[in-house]
Amino acid sequence: MSACREVSILYYHIGRIAGTRELVITRTPFIVAYRVRADQIEILAVIHATRRWYDNF
């Protein structure tokens, strides 16, 4: 968990949907949409960058 927390702090972007964050997977066209809740990271979606973004999770 601590490694994930360090990565999310350093490399995340504020999500396009309120309350979410986005992590771009380097050297790939994928973006991970996730939410941080207390001591958990909830993965909401792994989306190809060229796809239409979700309106809600």
C-alpha cells in the first residue's frame, strides 16, 4: 500500500469525474481512474486513451 500511495501522490492527475484521480501508465495508451478512500485505493476503470471517457463510475 505504501508504494501505491507514493506513486499516486507523485504522478496522479485530478480526475475528469469529481472525487477521482487518474494515473497515466507510461509508454502505454492506458489511464487508470481511481479513488482514494481512507486506507484503500479503489480502481474504477482502466481506459484506453483514445476511447470516450465515462460520464460516471
